[in-house]
Amino acid sequence: MKPLADPGLAPPLHLGVVPANTGSHGGLAQYSAAITEVLTSGRPAGIWSITILCEGSRIQENGAVPQWSTVSLFPPRHPRRILPVLRALIGVQAVSWVGRQLRRGHVGSIFSSVRERPEIGLWYRKHGIDLVFWTAPTPLAFECGMPFVMPIHDLQHRLQPQFPEVSESGQWQIRERLYRNAARRATMLIADSTEGRDDILSYYGDLVPPERIAILPFVPPPHIFVGDPDDQVREVRKKFSLPERYFFYPAQFWPHKNHEGIVRALGLLRARGRQDISVVFCGSHDGPVYAPTHRAVMRLSADLGVGRQVTTLPYVPDALLAGLYLGSVGLVMPTFFGPTNIPILEAWRTGRPVITSDIRGVRSQAADAALLVDPTSPEDLAGAMQTLWDDRFLALRLAEAGRRRDASWTAGDFAARLCEILSAASAWARSDGGQRGRGK
């Protein structure tokens, strides 16, 4: 990983950090937790103090970090009209909210050019903040007029617009507006892989120079720890009715997560006389976004006669997730989206073998530490599931390869790289004067 461009020495900055506290329990929240853990353990060079920026109702919750001050995300009595957009972009209400706005004829408020909100930036500067780190993508990052750092984890609305969650009910336009303006105005953007950085440059390279895009690979979130494995497995078995052996897939019920492909693979295996292979799904499946996909997957499992082989759990507290991995045969994740995915890292951290998709990005992430399958092929997936279920030596080999991959990029590496990124961003922020991309 090449060093970041250095725009020159600069005085230290006061950093504002916005956690992804949106009620979403997916990868964005886990990424935010990893970022927060790093920053609580030390400050990057060029950063002399840190303040949490969050909604008023969460100030006390986030104020638990002793060395951090905490400030409301919005000035007192400021209209919260931006909050529905924030939740739409990084929460679970995206499609339903945008659909309501479209039905009400509020199209202009969604697709308009940048709405400047200098009063919010002035509020941050009043508290001495020079640079804001948004741990999840949001339009407020470029609307408030502050220098900022923001991750872009994927551009699937560009790469795979056939999936409704990134294209329908206004989602394509919302994402495009968000990422295009972020590329134009960000002090620095963060990608989680070389492929992710290449995608940003491919679609927005006319707006952001390459040196303003840093690569910060994911690490397993802080809650994935292995204490006493037997105790962790006993705890989840006591709480949930789990099969004796099972594949595990923690994923909210988005179409791109491809729960359907797993159920179809189970149907093929059942037709071959293999009714012993089962899977445990874990993730949000209520509400207008996830419920239709969940209902379709459950109907399909009944139609194929594999309903007894599919266990569906709701959102599970972080403290129980490691036990669910440890008690499994392995992770099965035939997702259509990359470029990289956190559950693969969680499986490696808990010593579980992985089946995942042979697609760009994921292929580089998994390398030799997974069985790679065509996510469009239930036959391919069924073969991999049967092989890993039956071949314990293969499972051990893949688990060991996963441990090596896990050890090749540690929490310490993540922390050092994050500090390097924020140090470079602090210098860029000084040189820009907060004006990068304004007026374009």
C-alpha cells in the first residue's frame, strides 16, 4: 500500500467524528465501531483533540468515551429536515421514505444541486472543529461547508443498477448526488480496497484527484472476539433453537445478499438426498425494505421442501455473533456485491471456513482462503456447500488460510493506516482552507 501524498506540514487540527448511529446494525455500524475504537486509543499526528458529533438524543450514549467532548450534530432549534435524508442513506428506511417523497411530488428536494448549510458548519467551528470525519456517507458532509473525510464503500448503483435497493424509488439519483458531490468537495475519500478506489476514479475521476483517495481495508469489528469458544457456543444454543450443524449467513434481507441462491442450493441438495445440510440466517427482515425479500425467501424454502433446513433469526446483539460463527460449519455468503465484505473477516477471526462469491473485489479479498462460487449458479453453490459439509480436512485447511489472511492485516495495521489518512487529511484541510470544490 503506497504512502499517501503529503501536502506539507500543518498545525494540528481539532477533529469532529460522526458515528453511524442510525439504528442500522449492518456493515456501516460495524465500520463506525472499528473507527471509534482506533480513535479512542490514540490521536493521529496532526490531530490534537477529538469531538463526537451526534444527534441530541445520543449525546449521553456517545459521551462514554472519557477523553472526547460531545456536541450535537445540529445547532439548537435547527430544523431537522436533513435527518430523513441521512436515515435514507445509511439506515433501513431508504426505499420507503424516498417513495413517499416521490408520491408527494417532492422530487426537487431530493435531486436538487447542493443545498448549502453554512449555519451547521459555523456551529462546528464554534466548538473549535476544523475537520469532520463522517464514518458513513451523508450529504450533510458537503452541505455544511466543512473540510471532511468520508468513506465510499461501493458504487453498486453504477455497477449493478439492476438491483432495486440501489436504483428504484429514487435510490440511484440519491446515491449519485451523494457520491458525485462528495468526490467534488471531500478533503479525502476512503475506499476499502484497490478495486473500490479504481471504481471511484472510473466514475468520478474528473472530480477528485487520485491522491485524495486513500485505501483503508476493513478489519473485523470489535465485537468479534473469541473468549472461551465453548461458552460462546453454549450461550447461543441456549438462546436460539439451532440445528446441530449449520452454515451461517449474517445478512440483512436485501436482494443482493442472495439468500434465495442458498435456498435454491438446499433444494438441489435435497433432491440428491441430502436433507441433513442446513443454514442459519441472521439479520433484519422486518419493515418495508427487508420484509418482501424475507417473505419471498421463506415461500421459496417451503416450495422446495427445505423449510425445516432454514432457520431465520432476527437482528442478533453483537455479543452473540461470535458464538453463532463458532458453532457453525462455516460462512456461506454468495453475495452479488463487493468489492469487500466484513462477514468474511468475521469468519476468519473465529476460525471458520468460508464459501463466497467469485466476483471482482471479493475474489481478491478471499484469495486462497475461501471456496469461490458463481453467485448466479445454485448448482455451483450446492456443490461447494456439500463439499465443505463433508470434507473436514478441507474445512481445516480453509480455516487456517483464513487465519493467515486475518493476521496479514491487523487492528494495529488498520489503526496506523487510519492515523496516516487523518494526518494527511489534516494537512490537506489546512492547504484547502475548507474550499475544495466550492462553486463548481
